[in-house]
Amino acid sequence: MTTSVLSGKIIDDQNEYVIGATVVAVHEPSGTMYGAVTNVDGRYTIQGMRTGGPYKVEISYVGYKKAVFTDIRLELGNTYVLNATLYPSSEQLGEVVVTADAKANIGASENFSTGRIQETPTVDRNIYDVVKNMPMAMTSKNGGITFAGSNNRYNSFQIDGTVSNDVFGLAPSGTNGGQTNANPISMDAIQEIQVVVAPFDVRQSGFTGGGINAITKQGTNKFQATAYSYFTNENMYGKYNAARDYEKQKLGEQHTRTFGGTIGGALIKNKLFYFVSAEHKSDVYPNNIYPGYIDNYLTQDMADRIISKYQEYTGIKETYGPRDIENKSFGLLARIDWNINQNHKLAIRYQHNNSYDDNLSLSSSSFRFNGSGYRMNNKTNSIVAELNSHLGESLYNELRASASFVRDNRDIDYNGATVQIKSANDNNNTKIDMGTEYSSGANYLNQD
């Protein structure tokens, strides 16, 4: 679901239904126009409307004074109820008063507007930092999010109404690119987020956990551009080593850098709009687990002896010690919106993500030499086209077509025979790996 609904009932000063009144709603930033006519019960419904606002709504009927409402803002997936009373045009009237201002109940749900998104604190600019503010949501240990205790793999994550979650189920976050810790979409490209659990709307289906639907920003008649950057380095982190009784220790060079920007406007005023967003993120830090980093870990002397023996048999010299772990991503989103006429609106959106993440799988009970890791790669390309059409006073249609191409693979450098060292009497699964990473050479996952 990518749109909103406006509905209500029109009566006159005698509390009689006004049949055939014309309702025209205009999205003021873009000039996008929608219209409807009241039925025999004085009711009207306009579906497929652009979210947000402000909207200006005019209600008119022959022989009656026009009613005008301003500063109306619509929520994604919700119905804004706007009732009105029309008075004969001969009467002198002041300000028109809105008789109802509410959204229809669609079940357990939460909407996050652009303002709420911007006001939500976030460290890594992840969409889940916003979603977890829903009372039924909770982040899980593996980095995903659960609703009412359900497994995060039962969720549905959508961008502009198109499924964008990791359908194969390997990414802890449940989103495409999650295996490389990449955010599925830039926060600055999001117009609104709706989170639903057990919704009434039959269009929101395909999940038994929670449904997260993010819609992207659209261009308006006003040219707008933004640029932003976020930066940290080793001087902004703590300088005490928890593994060595919090002794003061100089950190190695590391940084997190994010650069991005957006641009949007109109190619043809009130008719054709564009919006583009790009974001690059780089996270580089040294691994902090290596021989000798604490007293009861693999010692440097033992590591040197293992390396010497391995070189004797293979002719390859392994290494250990701090090395840079890199996590980088680039995201691009481009969108075109075309107001064909009052009854037909077309939107086309393309999204590209390219990311990678180095993985050494180090822990207090396992160690890999520097040549025994791998680099996880992800490339995601998706395109969606949506046509919203009003085919009559009581017939509305959404036509959406999409295609997504997801490529996940692991890069390894051949580094000699794989060797794994384990204690015969160890029940804690303590181990040492060296040589070529043993499980990644043929790991390719293509999803279309």
C-alpha cells in the first residue's frame, strides 16, 4: 500500500444529504488534483491519494456556498474523514468548521511521518530505529525486529508496496543486503513508514509477524536539495580496554563516514516530478581480537609456531594481528511521478544498493588468521511501476508491477590448504582456523 484515502459525508443546513456535490482535493506542494461526487447518501470516497500534504479541499454544489478546508494532511494507508455542512449561498457565513477529523481504524498499527522520522534518535540511520518505537515491536539479539514475540523471519518489509525483505532468510535483519549490514534504504529518502500487525485491509498480507511499509519521497513544484554528512573516528570512542581490566589503551585508527544528498523538483509544473537520493557509508576499524590481546587467549609465541609449521608444509606465510575490517555501502534511489490527468497517476521508482562487509568471525573461543576470512558482497537492483486509476465514481484500481534482482556472494583469496586445530578434550568448541576459508568458495545466492 502506497496511498491514502479521503472520505466523508456532506449535508445541508437542514441535515439533509447533498447528492451530487463536487469534492476536489489538491495536493498543494505538487498541484496534484483528485475529485469525487457524493452519492445518494451524501457520501464520497477518494482513494489512491498521495500521502502527506498539505491538501486544500473544496466542496461545492449549485445554490450553496462553497466549503473550503486547508492544511489537511493524509497518513499512509489510513482514511481521513472530512465531513462538511453546506449552506445556501444567500446566507452570510464566516469560517467553515470541520465536523469530523479522524482516521479509520485499520487494526494494530503505527504511522511515522517525515517529522517523526527526523526527530527519532538513531546511531546508524537504520529504519528499525524508527520502527521499534511501536509498542508491539522489539529488536532481537541478531539485529532484526520482532512483533508481539514472533520470529523476525515472519515479517514483511516493503518499499513502495513492493516486497523488499530477504525471502531466503539468511540476513538477520530480514532485509536485502542484510548479510553485509547495509541499510535497505536511506532514511532521507523515506516519506512515511507504516507498521501494521494483523491489519484489516486485505491488500496487506503475506506475513504473520508485522508488516513494515516505507514509501519514498516524491518531487513537488518547488525545487529542493539537501546534503548531509556524519563522521566519527577513534578519538570519539572510549579509551579503556574492558578485556584487560579497563586499562587505558590507545585505539587504532578507525572511522565511520556517511555522505549523502537528495534532489527533487518538477520537470513540468503540476504534471511531472522527479526525486533522487544517494548515500555512501564507510565503516573501517581494526579487529580487536588477536594472539596476546588477553592473557588466557592464544599467545603470540604459539601463533608464530603454528605459522612456521604451516609455511613449512605449504610455502605460504600466514599473518595475524590488527587488520582493518571494512564495511561499505552505496545506495541510489530515483523516482518519477506523472500526473497523467485527474483520474490517472503513474509512478516509476528504481533503487540500487551495492555493499560489502569483511568477516573474520573472531570470538573469545575461536581465532582465524588474517587469510582465513571472507568478504560478503551484495548487489540489489529493483524497479517498481504503479498506476493508480479512478475508473468511475465507484471504481478504483491499483496496478503495480515490480522486479527485484538480489546477488549475494562471498569473496575469498586462495590461501593454501584449510587447517582447523581443536583440543581433543575441549567441550567449549574452542578452535583455530587457518588457510582458505572452508565454507565460502561456492557460496553464491541469486534471487530474482
